[in-house]
Amino acid sequence: MNLKLNKKRTFLIGFAFFGILLLWQVYDAWCPTFLTDIFANRMYGLTSAELKSSDPAKILNVQWLVGIIMACDNVAALILLPIFGRLSDKTETKIGKRMPYILTGTMVAAIAFPLIPVFFHYNNIVGMVITMAIVLMFMMMYRNPAVALMPDITPKPLRAKANGIINIMGYFGGAAATVLGIFLKLSDYINVTDRVDKLWIIEIPFLVASILMVISAFVLAFTINENKLAVELKDEMAEGEKYAAIATPVSDDGVMSKENKNMLMAILSAEFLWFMADNAIGTYIGNYVIYHLNSVSKATMILTIIGGLASVIGFATAGMIADKVGRKWTISSGLILTFVGLFIMIFIHPTNVVVGANGEYAFPTLLYVVWIIKGYGMALVHNCSFPMVVELCSSKEIGKFTGFYYTASMSAQTVTPVLLGLLLTKAGVWGVLPVYVTILMAISAFVFITFVKNIKGGSSNAKGLEAFAGED
């Protein structure tokens, strides 16, 4: 049997990732700065803009609190991700086993999400934090089943190719959020003292994200019939097992071999470390740009677009690289490239060249180069890492192993905001951020290169832009 990826179906599955990254991009770009401002006001009686002008060191003193709040939400996610993964594995409904969780999670998260900036605007920290927790918890209900949907209906040899396509769809979602951030600049809200009539600046991105997320979920629900596809693709899925890139074969009823267990633990350990680095950047880059580089917030959005474009190229070329050297060395190359980019970041400092109406400095051009390198490198990593994990399980445990993958990533995202926040508070300098993430990326690369075996499957990966090829 000649296995071919159904391009149209894979793009439709990608709408799940579109909604995930759309919401996540808005959440990560805005919420840490909201928390910084509201804690500065509670602790010192000043907005963060006023504090930045009078005593900028005190901005760092609240970062440990920002880190704790950003991490606390992830603790719930850490518990819920494996639960929803296993529940969806065992669920049987007329609309499938993943779709009930996707639709319920989307609806609740979409309703709650626009309330975050409203609570912030009215200085209601309790309401804001509770709403953030609700959004995160129901996005976990959505996220695990949505991600598990791809390997559910994609044979193992084609999953790296499919993962590239759905990640590109996800980056379109992130790009949509980023464009909003360019035209609705957070710094135009944060850097002024009179905010009475400026709620719309921070509300519109959250409202638009919710609307687009609901639309993407319904596109997915009305175009992907899980139960029908499970029957139609039964033979293809069985054929794909013959070409899996694993040490020993897996079966629906068999016990996982020692070799496969060791492979899984090595991948998850390295993943934990690279997500610690990547999430630290995602959590604090907005504050780093506004409070350390003293640049306008739209620079962060431009960084995201540039990094996203580099990532799209990475996802399109990852299959070609994996076809030549295997998934292990594709991921290893990505980790090394990302390490190089983050190492360069250590030597970047504020330009001190005033260009903004509120005294903001020109943005350092070299940081754009860092984001290009990091974006491409991490695309190679993400494109192949999730398929490597679900390669090691049977068709009955895809949700469970998706839970393993996200347990590692969410554990990292629970630890790293708190740890880095404490380090920033203790050291009192923003230069801790690039040093911290560079060290973590170096250790991650070492663990992955040393302990993960390079096993090639019997079927080739996608080559270059062939990631977009396949049947209609």
C-alpha cells in the first residue's frame, strides 16, 4: 500500500492549532505585562509606567509574583492534560472521541477570555487571576484532544509531514494575534497614566481571538468526521505501523518495551528543558522589551512575526532534513541553532536612542536576527518531537501519550516562570533572562544528543515544500 498524506484533511485539522496558538499568543503577549502593572500598583501605589520613570529597579521586584501567577495556572493544566488525554481515548460519541472536549473547551475559554483585560482595567486582580485560570483549564480540555486528532487519523510515517502542516496553520493563528498587537499597541495603554477611555486598546485583541477561536473550532467540527475516518483509514493506519521509527514494534495489547521506554524518557527529559527555555522567553519577552530595552510593545509583535516566518520555513524544510539525517539529528540541529541565537542575545543591550513619543528607545536590530535563528531552530524541534512521542504508542493510547508530551511541556511552564522571576528579582538585572535560557537550551541539546537514538522508519519524510503535497 502506498501511503499518501491527504493535504485537504490535514489543513482542516490544522484549524485546531490555529485556535490554540491564536489564544496563546494573545495570552502570553499581554498577561505578564498586565500582572506587572497591577502588582506595581498594589505594592508601590504607582503604575508600571510611573515606576519605570521613577525607580525602574522596582519593576524587577514584582517579577517573582508575575512568575508565580503565570505558573499557578499551569499547575492545573499539568493535572488536567493527562486526564483529558486518557478520557478522550476512552470516549465514544456520535461526533467522535475528541470533538466533545474540543467544542466544550473552546466555548468556555472563548467566553471567559475577553474578561481578562476588563478585570485588569478595573484593577480587580482576583477576578483577573480567576479568569486566567478558567481560560487555561478549559484550553487544556481543548488542547490535548485537538492535538491527538492528527495522529488518530494519520499513519505513523506521515506524521512529521502532517505535523509540519498543522503547525504552519497554528502560526497563521499566532500571526493573526500578532497583527492585532501591532495596531493596538499595549505600550500605548501601559505607558500612560490616564487610561479611563483606553480599555478598547487591550480588549479588542482578546475579543477577536475568542471569535476566531470559535470559528476555527466549528470549521473543524463540521469538516472532520472522526468516526467515519476511523473506519475508512483502518488499513492505512495498520500499514503505517510497519514503517514506524521505533526500536521495537508496538501493539494495541502489548507491554511497552524497555528500549521504547528509555527512548520516551530521553525525549521527554530534553523536551522539559527546551520548554523551560522557550517558555521563559515567551513569558518575559514583553516585559523585557518594555521595561529593559525601553522600546514600544509593537516591537515584540514584529519579533513574533519574524520568528513565525522563520518557523514556517523550518516546518516546510524539516521533513527534507529528517529524510536525510533522521528525526534525532533534525531536532538536534534545531536545538543547536536555537542555542546559538540565544547566546547572541546575551550581548544585546538598550540602544539609548530615543525615537518614541513617550521616550522609548530604538529597538536593537540584532534581536530580530536572534528571533529568525530561534524561530527556524525551534520549528525543526517541534516538527519532529511530537511525532517521535506518539510513534511509541499504539492507536488506543494516542491521547495518553499526547498527555505525556504536554505533561513535560506544562511542567516546564510551571517551573520556569517562578524560577526565572525569582532570579530576576534576586539579581536585579534583566540580563539574567538570556543567560538563563541559553544555559537551559545547551543542557537540553546535550541530553537529547546523548540519550536519544536515531532510528529511521521504512518510509521517507516530506521533502521541502512537499509538506504541502498529497491527495486532495
